[in-house]
Amino acid sequence: MVSEAYGQSNDRDRVLDATDLVALIGESVPLKAKGREHVGLCPFHDDRSPSMAVVTHKGNAFYKCFACGASGNAIDFMINYHRMDFPDALRYLAQRAGIELQQRGGGESTRDESADLRKAMQVALRFYRRALADAELGAPSRAVLDARGISSSMREAFQLGAAPASWDRFVEHLGRLAEHARTKDELPEQGVFERSGLVRQGQRGPIDGFRNRVIFPILDELARPIGFGARKIDPEDEPKYLNSPESPIFRKGRTLYGIHAAKKPIIDSKVAIITEGYTDVIACHAAGFTNAVATLGTALTREHARVLQRLCETVILLFDGDEAGQRAADRALETFFAVPVDVRICTLPDRLDPDDLLRQPDGAVRFKAALDASVDALVHLVAGFRERLAERPGAAGRQRVIEEMCQRLGAMGIGDVPALRRRTVLQELSRVCDVPVHELEAALPRPRAAAAADTRADGSGPLPQAPLAPVEPVLLSGPQFRARSMAERDLLAVLLAAPEVAVQRIATPDGDSLPVHELYAPGVFLDPVARTLWTALHARLEAGLQTTVQDVMADCGEPTAKNLAAQLFSKGVARCEAPGGALARLTEAVADMERVLARVSEPTPQAVDDLRRRIDELKAIGRRPTAIMRSAREDR
């Protein structure tokens, strides 16, 4: 019985079927119709002439760049362009298409609390923005923004708003919306607004969650409101900032303020600037440093690091030059230490924050100079170590400092750091403390054993793929392999372009007449990428499922296989348009496969000799993995 992963009823397939790929990609990339396809500049490389095609005919829906090879379906586009993970991409497209996803582990679908929270946030955002524009209600907030030098363009870019001074202006607004709602699902229940902090219970009933405050909407990577920060206007009010409580759509430890505006500049520049406040981010963007984001009143977390890792190669951390700023820099360094991102520490002059510095006449120039003078995090780490050594000149004191440093490195996760980077850190420390690298390595705490088994949350990742079939133990010479690979790919090209002919029985030289999926098991294919495609396609044909190219792309998962699928589809469409049509091309492809299979019934003498020689070499090396690896490098 074939897994439900290959059925049309699963979430992934329903979402892909409901998504207009041209409309989706067209929101980010200008597309023009060209014949049966749409073309545009590829967003995955520096494209100067349209090289990306979006194919939607014959029930297919995928994109393919003929320059850089980027390809995939709607979910792949969200993952690769918007840097979303699979669950987020699936949820976003489902919400976009009005599809309710199945509960994890199966069962009937239920009303999605996240969808209600998003509706509530959108209702609140519209209210706050209109309040800021209102001549009377928004006057106090506009005065604060004017005093901070926040322009109208920045207010629009960050969708700033105002919470009126009234106790229940927003509550009354919700009441009016409820009266005019056409269905009960159009407006979330009051409990949703209370759980999201937009409404709370007062002594005489519900009151506004925010009042008399400037509103800073917190938007996700797709510019959807997920929370709010509210700054006081009256100096007597406390606290200075109020924030939305955490919810299924809003986690402070993962969210970065300004990411909706900064994500593309971060991806383009491969650099992210991390500040500490809303107005700091806005000031940076106003001054042209549009790759700036901020944490939400929390220290940097591993989740922040993982988000940034998807987007950039370098992170610049901005901190004040005081002692508290240095401690914050140390904590941030620990967070990023084991993440494959280059981290730099930037201390701004005169202990100014970005907003104050950038409002000065030469602020942008000084800010840029401070960024250019930022220090590599490892240098920062070693500098701190050097200072502690200088404070303990005695032998016993130095030994204690070195041991403490090794323990700290272990706690920071140096055991998980790539070997080359770890070696660089230890060499720097060795130079400072005059202790050999191998002794420092011996002093490091042993890393805990990694879990042997992979874990997967049911339904939260890419849908299960068909297992790769074992490869036939056939030894081929170079020309034979190329001929076999070409035959396999030609067969796939026809089947991807015209999957409906796969049910036809095809005659073979030995008198058989069978559908193609009964003629060739996945293990028959020797080209590894073609075998991945055939494994996915074969499983769908065996189950009698309707099949399109995006179905096969989604099932096989591997980028190289998706790329090949797009190439072969285009090739197959052209071939199937020739006289005789798809069935004639399939018959020819099967005949070619049979010919190359007949040529390799026996391994060549040269191939057997090569295999025996390699086996003898491996026996001589022994079972030590390091020796085998060294031998492999020498062969290269």
C-alpha cells in the first residue's frame, strides 16, 4: 500500500493544486507571457536577461532557470526566495489559498487558532494606522514621531500607528465591526483579541490593551502583523514599552523587528546589522542602512541565529561601549559561536545608540566608519582573554584563567564548530597564552555524544519520500554509463511530459508487453539523479495516481533531481510534439533502454580488474577510517 504522502488528498498536494504559481512568483518577480509559459529575470542569481521560465500548461506548475538551474514548485519558491522553512511555507500558502491544514497525526481539520490571531492582528493594525492619520486621535503620537525625526515615508514603510488615549476606543470599534459582519467567521471572537493582548478586562468590562501610545507593528518576513510594541507618550505612564504577549504566531526569541523590510537587503548584501530597538532600526533604514533589524527586548537567541543563518554570511552586532554593552556582546558571541556565520562586534562612538548617532549632521558617515571598524568576534574573544591573563601574572593564576577559558569554550559549543574554525580559535589563544594548541585541545571538555537517531515531527517537514531502490551491481565503463544514462533520461523525458501514456503496454524484444513501470524497477536505473526521479515517478504510477511534474519534484525532494525534472520536461514536450506523438516516443525510449540493458549483461574485463585492484588496496589500508580518507585524498 502506497503511503498517503503520494495521495492527492494530503496537505502539500492540496496546497500546490490551489496555488497560482504565476501569480505567486509575479508578486516578487515581474513576469511576461511568452507562448505557453511566462518568463522573467531569475531572482536566484544576477540575471541580466530573462532566463527563468514559469511553466503552467498541461496541468503542471513549476519554475526553471536555464542559467543557474534553480527550479521547483510553489513551496520551493517560498523556501528558496523568502527563506522560509517547509512548515512555514506550507502554512503560508495554505492560508493564501484558504485551505485548512490537517491536524498532525491525522484526524479532521479544525479551525486554526493562528488564522484567528492573524485576523485579529490585521484588524488592530488597520485601526492603529487610521488612528495615527486622524487629525485628533493621532496628534500626540505624531508629535512624538516628529520629535524623533521619523519621516512619513518611514512611518509608511514600518506601518506605524497610534493607540488613542481613550480607555475603550478599540473595543467600541470591534463592536461596530461585529454589527456589520456578514458571517460569524469574519471577525474573531473577543477571546482571541484578549489572548493577543489587544483587549483586556477592566473593572467594568473590556478595555483597550494599548492606550495613549505610539504603536510599532511587529511584522513577519512577509509583512504580516504578528504583534505590537507600544511606546508611552505620557512621561508618567509605565512601563516605557508594552509588547504583545507570545502566541502561536509570535515568539520574541525568534522574531526580529524590521525583518519584513530588511530581508531582501540582507540577502543581497549577505550582511545583517543587529540593533537593540525599534527606533534604531527605523533610523538605520532612513539613513540607507536597510539591512538592519532588532531583537525585541531580549538577548539574542539560538533561534535568532538560525533565522539569520538562512539569510546572510556576516552578522554585525551593534552595542554601546559601556560595561553592559560588553557583557551583551559576550552573550551574543556565545549564541553565534557554533553557527556557521561570521560575527563582528561594532562599538558605536561616544556610547551613542544608532538613532542618536544617525540624527547628527555627520551621523551616517560616522556610523559607516564604525561598521567598517567592527572587530571579528574571535578577535574580541581573544582580546578579553588577553586582558584577564594580564590581571593574573602568576603561574597559578594564568593556569586558572586558561582552564576557565577552555571550560567556557566548551560551554559555548566549540565541539560543534567546524574543525578549521575551531583550529583558528585555538591558534589565536595559543599565541596569546603561549600554550601549544594540542594542550589547549586536551584541556577542552569532551563534547556530549550526538543522538544517533534522526527525529522527525509528523507532518511538520517535507512529506515522506519513496526510499531509493538498491542499485544493480553492474560495472560500466565510461561510454557504457553515458549511453545508459542517456537512455534513462530519454525515457523519463517522455513520461514527465506525457505521464498519461505510462499506462500503455509496450512490447519488448523478449515478447513481453507491459506498462513501463512494470518493465523497470527503480533499481534498474544507474544514473543516481535519474534514479531519484524514477523512484518518485514509479511510486505514483504503481499507485495509479494522476501525476504532474510538480508532483514528482515534491516527492523526490532533492534540488538536483528537481532541476533535472524541469530540464527533461521541456525536452520531452518538444519530442512528443513530433509525428507519432507521445506513445511513439515512449516506444522508442523503451527500445533504447532495452538495447543498453542488453549490452551490460556481463561486466567488462577492465571493470572487473579495476574493482579487484581497489579491493586489494582497501584490504592493505585496513579498517582505520582516517587511513581510508587519506588514501582517497591521495587518489585525487
